[in-house]
Amino acid sequence: MSYQVLARKWRPKDFSVVIGQESVCTALTNALNRNEMHHAYLFTGTRGVGKTSIARIVAKCLNCRSGVSATPCNTCDLCTSIDNGSCPDLIEIDAASRTKVEDTREILENIHYLPTIGSYKVYLIDEVHMLSMHSFNALLKTLEEPPEHVKFLLATTDPQKLPITVLSRCVQLHLKLFSVDNIIKQIDLILAARSIIAETGAMQLLARMAQGSMRDALSLLEQVLSYSNGNITVQHVRDILGVTPEDKILALLAAVHANDSKQTLAIIAELAEYGVDFNAVLADFLIMVYQLTLAQTDLKLVENNLAQEGIVALAQQIATQDLRNYYKLAINGRRDMPYAPDPRIGFEITLLQMLDPEKSPTSEIVKTIEKKETTESNVEWHEIVPKLKLSGLVKIVAEHCIVVQWLPEQIQLQLDPRQEIIFKSGHDAKIAASLSDYLDVTVTVKINIGVLTSETPAIRQDRIAGEAMQQARNAIESDLDVNNIVSAFDATIAQVLVKKSDK
């Protein structure tokens, strides 16, 4: 007998052995037992979650020799022929390869003929969203009012691409991703049947890599089985699937947090010796940042992780804001990776960008020099901004900046991080042009985003307005005439308004 892949060999044969899709199975079981089956069902969900497997179970339930029910016998000729793909009354159509309207019309021409050996002709159309619009139009009428002996079972990974006219004619059942626990349970069952022992960590790693797809999990398991030639360890999984060890990712994060560029590059060089895919390593880095964020929220969320102790320890050392910055920079790094000379260089630059220049040995010297230069220039930025010919968002950006460095031809500003969302490319050039006009000398402006060390014009204006409001309120509350009026009418001072003088 020829070898059968695990995904096909362990395909569920009835609803009782389907795991992780309880809501879908319950809906179909009730409909079958009550003999209230709709004429068209649409199964949606990502790859490898059981769409066609459940559709085949439905086909058996409808055509089993023991009658329509949610429990097919799995022994009659119809059940076995559906299992082995030879039943003439189960017509399986791959919409990805039969997209033309001519293919659809050919199917519709035979739809009125009675089933050959079963009770129903079941049309199972996989990846139905791949059909052309003309094919959908040709199918609509039959899909709405098919013959009594016909059932449609449609499956798709992308229901958004289906016309609303098709969706409205079907009962849609969404199959969710499998949880890590459900995948581990199935892997354990398969390995037990083959008398193979696997480390818990190895099964956890396989389940996480499957990303909710049972078929992907079993395909990965087959790769590992062919390599291990016996019991399965975590190292087997890492070797054959090229998984970066969690301790290496944690070490990278620790080096970045310690602002240690030499150690960061040393770990990257060590990973390169293993021949890793740095695109995948960057993805693993993002996942680890996510795990650390979860650990800071609730330790129970990382209980099943292989590197739980290391994650918990490092999560206590890194600030949440730093993790958010690492995540943002890593996302940008993944976006820019295709433009790097090679993946390793792209990965190195991404991590080096995460290092904090404020922690470098020369940072204090730079700060001192900049502070001195700024002080000596005696710049009153809050007096200059109102005189600049600025408007709109550019003016708002200028009002939320402070001067960090003021040189004869170059000015460096620092923008309040809370206003980062309004800062756009080109704002610095417009401020530079306006300053050049005001100063009557050409200057360049560089705007950085960082923690403020003094008041911006906007903050200063708010403070002055607040102080004026408080002074006005104090003056009113201490006024004898006002107090007499308040006492006479048993009133309270609800609001104080301050109006600028026209003088």
C-alpha cells in the first residue's frame, strides 16, 4: 500500500473526532438530526482548519446507507467511497483551476440528473472565491433554487471576494484557527499511535509554528519525523525547521537593552554561522518582544513558553515604552528588509537603531556642549515663533518645539513626542525658510523627537493662561461686593472668563 501523508491519514471521518470546531459541528449535527439541512453551506477559514474535511463528513451524513443523520456508519460502500474519493455523487471541484464560465455551465448541465447511487448529489467547490464573475452569475439561480437532490458545499479562505448575492444564498460557517493545545493534543495522539515519544517542548514548538493550521502542523511533524528517525526532541525541531533558539533571541534583546553594540553584533555573527534566515529571526524577535509585553501584563500568558523563566526575568528589566519602541523599529526593519544589500545587514542595522545614543559615553559631553551653545545664543524661541510666517500644522509643530542647538547656520529643534503624529516630512524645511526670512540669513533646521527639557511656546502659553485664570478667580473670590452678592442670593461662582484688553 502506498504511503499516505499524515494530514490525509488522520483526516476526521465523523463529527465525534473533529477537534477545535465545536460550534460548526454542533450546528451541522442539529441540522442533520432534525432533517433541516440547507441546500448551500459556505465554509470559511484559513488554510488547514478542516473546511473540506467537514464538508466530506456532511456528504457522508447525507448519503450513508443507514439514512440521513449526524453519525455516518463509515462502513457502507457510500461512506468508504467518499473517504477514498471515488464516490460518483460527491463532485469535488477546484475553483482555482476551473474559473471559466464554460466550466460552470458544464456542471450545471448535469445538475438535474438524479444521484447515481446515493440520496444526494453533493457539489463540493473548494476555493470558490476564485471563480470568475461570469461563473458566479451563471451559478446564482441554481444556487438559490437547486433540485431537491442537490446540496452545495462551498469552501473559501477569502469570503470577502465572494459577491454578496452568493453570500446571501448560503449558510456561512466560519472555522476558527486551532489553539496550540488542540494541535498538541492531535500530535500527541498521532505519535502515541506510532509509539514515538516527543518532548513537550518539541510539540509546543511545532504547534506554535503551525500558526493555527492543523495541516501545517502535521506537515511540519512529517519533516521532523523523517529527520529524527526515532523520538523527537526540541533540538530536532530546531535543526530541521531552522528555528532560532529562544535563548539567543533573549540574549539579543538583553544586549540591545544594555546598549551593547559589540555583544549585539557578536550574537548576530553566531546566528549567521548556523545559516539562519534573518527575515525569520527578525520575525522571532518581534514575537519575543510581544511575549515580554505579555509577561509584563500577566505572567500566566507566558506559562507554556519554553523560555518562560528568561522571559519573566527580562520583562522585569525592560521598560514597557522601550519594548514598544523595539517593536516599532523591528516592524520598520521588516518593511525595509527587501531593500537591504542582504538580510543580515538589514537585521544588524535594525537592531543597532534600537541602541540608545543617550547612554553612550560621549552623550553627556554632547549635552553639555549643546546646552552651552544654546545658552550663549540667548534664544527666546517663544518670542520668535509668533513672528514667523507660519500657518496650519507647520505653525503647530513650531509651537511644540524647543531649541536644542542654535548655530549661525544650523538650528536644531526638539519636538514634543506627544505631537509626533502631526509632524510630516517637509515641515522642517518650511520652518527653515520662514526663519531665514526673519533672520535675513539662510539657515537649516533639523527637528528631532524626544523628551523635552524646557517649555515649548505652546506649553508656556497654556501655563500663562492658566495662571491668569487663577489670578482672576482669586481676585473675584476676594472681592467684597462679589461676596455680598453671593451671600445675598445663596449663589456660587460657576465660571470665570478672562478677556484680553484691547489696549
